[in-house]
Amino acid sequence: MENSSHIEVFITVAKGAMILSGTLSMPETPSGLVIFAHGSGSSRMSPRNRYVADRLNAAGLATLLFDLLTEEEALDKRNVFDIALLANRVGAALNWCTCETRVRDLPCGLFGASTGAAAALRAAADHPSVVRAVVSRGGRPDLAKSALPRVLAPTLLLVGALDNTVLMLNRHAARSLTCDTMIEVVPGATHLFEEPGALDHVVAHATDWFGRHLAPARAV
């Protein structure tokens, strides 16, 4: 298990007119970078995403958790479901990472939850040369709509077995994905994976997926 340093960072969007706060966590020798896109009504302080990020750090992956919206933007509920807007913010984080000396040489993946998964998939479609893998936790990939066939990065869809509607939507969306796609159903889990051991299943699957697809040997 590697020790990680946690660095507060700032991501500029809209040509520098707006700044989003983030936390970059760096193991001593990271093998890749995972950017998190949180779901509706959440933030970079999401306890579930932070738990997953800590475990990915322990597995040797750097992580970036950042706020997709400013505090003022988050007050408007229309923004938390504006997938185009959220995907643009994920794209800004990807652009930031390609210029940041500490992580620019690391293969990059995206981890999205709820509506953040749709934003991650759309961003992956828009940045095919940067994003090497995507993991969705209880996500809404169906909200990415027309972007799905353009996603090239291998995509893992993690859904709780008791999250019936979202599971149906994931299975439907998977038919539109032409990349390497896998659906993993977590036994006994509901939408937020609050059940004992549910998040550990998420961590195990995500660690394996990123470990395989962010391997340095895959760099081109």
C-alpha cells in the first residue's frame, strides 16, 4: 500500500473566467491517473467517491476529485442535469491534466457516478486520445445519448442488483456503446451502494479495470 500526498489544485474554465477547486492525490509512484465526475447534488467531498479514490491511491493510481460546478451554479438544479455542461467541465480537467507536470505523462481514466457517468462518457467521446478507460458507478450512461457510439475507451458499468431502473437503463445504453464494454452487477446493492461490502465490490472491479487498461504498456 502506497502513501499518497494530497494537493489542492485549481482548474480554470471558460478561458480563465471561472475556477473550480480540486484535490489531486499522488502516490509515490503512480501508474495512472483517474479523474472523478460526481453525480447530481454531490461534490468532490462525496464520501463514496473519496472512499473509492483512497483505495485507488493505495493501489498506486493518482486521483483527481474536483467540483464540476461553482457553489452558485450548483444552486440551479438545471445545471446538475446539464450533461453537456458537466462534460465540458470534465474536459477542462482533462486539459488541465495534459499540462500539469505532475500527471501529464500518466495514462488517464474517468470514474463517473450517477449523472457524472454520462458526463464522463461524453468527455471520453470528445477526448479519445486522452481517456484510456471509463468506470461508471450507479451511472446514467443513457443521458450521454448520441455520444455513446463515439466512446473508444473501454467502459465498465457497475450497477447495484437492487437498482432496477438504473440497471435497465445501463443495459439499454450498453447496446449503443461500440467500445469494449462490461456490465458488472453488484449483489444486494442499491443505487448508492450503502450496503455493507457494496463499495468494496466497486473498488475491486474499478481497480482491476483501471489496472488493466491504464497499464503504461498501452500508451501510444
